[in-house]
Amino acid sequence: MGKLFFAALQGVVAGVDEAGRGPLAGPVVAAAAVLGRGAPAGLDDSKKLSARRRAVLEEEIKGTCRWALGIAEVEEIDRLNIFAATMLAMTRAMAGLCAELGGDPELALIDGNLTPAGRCDGWRWPARPLVGGDGLEPCISAASILAKEHRDRLMREAALKHPHYGWERNMGYGTKEHMEALRLHGPTPFHRRSFAPVAQLSLI
């Protein structure tokens, strides 16, 4: 099949952010969002919001905005590296958003200092990086909330299968609890074996 081409939607700006670059376990999740007219007030960097507030905002965002998620799995993180996997997750999120919109946003605002443009096959949209954008641009804030809430759910589900590591609390980050469990029980298929703390324990 040939490539699909979408017309640009004039004036439409998408926000893109990710969750899960730093943890030792679990996927990296990206979200892309275009705010609707009834977008909720109080959008902010997901890390600055309480879990209860994020959950409320997530439902409001899903009900009033256009959005999509993109995921890069642990295998892809280990094969590509975390940066490339993050760019891939963002590209998948944007592709899903464009399918939802039936067109391409005029611009994608990316949280951080780099964008997937020229760094990931399949990225085709004008993009601008914005350091601290998840606390400055509401569309990026919305993407930040969606990505974090979805990833947290994935980690809580994974914790049911692998209860030793405390993922329902640490979301895969290298806390003291998590590191001690790694030493006692070793890595799971959900661990990123390309990350130094996991790789070092795998060699013991």
C-alpha cells in the first residue's frame, strides 16, 4: 500500500509529551493532544499534580479533546535505546492523533529540547521543542497527563504479575525498594536490560 497523506488542519496545534524515560522497567508512553473548546481548566505538568487531580483531568481531557497514545515496549527500548524509543512513541502518538482528526495539525509542540523531526522515520509534521512545555502550554500539559496516567496503569497491572518490585508505588523507577527486589529476585521480562543497574545485576 502507498503512504497516506493528510491535509494540514490550519491553526490546529498538537501537544506531545512522554512518560517513562527514566524507569528501569516498563514501556515508554507518549501522548499527543489537541485541545477542544471545552478543555478543562487547571492543566499543568503531570508531575506537579496529585494523583487524584490527574485522574479527574484525564477523564475531562478524554471527554473534550482529541488525543492518541503511542507506546514503545521494553524490547524496543533495549534494541533502539531509550531516546530513539521515545521518539518512536511520540511518532506513533502523532500518527494516531492524525487518524483521529482526519488531518495533520499545523504544528506539534514537543516537551523538551529535541523533537522527532529528522530523528525518527515516519515523523512528518512541523515540530517545535519547548523546554518545560508541560507546565507552559496547556496542550502539552494534556499530553503529559494522558501519558503518565496510562503508563501508571500499565505499571500497576504489571505489579500484579510481578509483586516483588513495588511497581504500583515506584512505577518502575530505581527506588531502594525496587533495587533490593532486583538483587533478591533478578530482572523480569518487563525490566530494561540495556539500563546499567539491570544489566549489572544480570551479570552477577
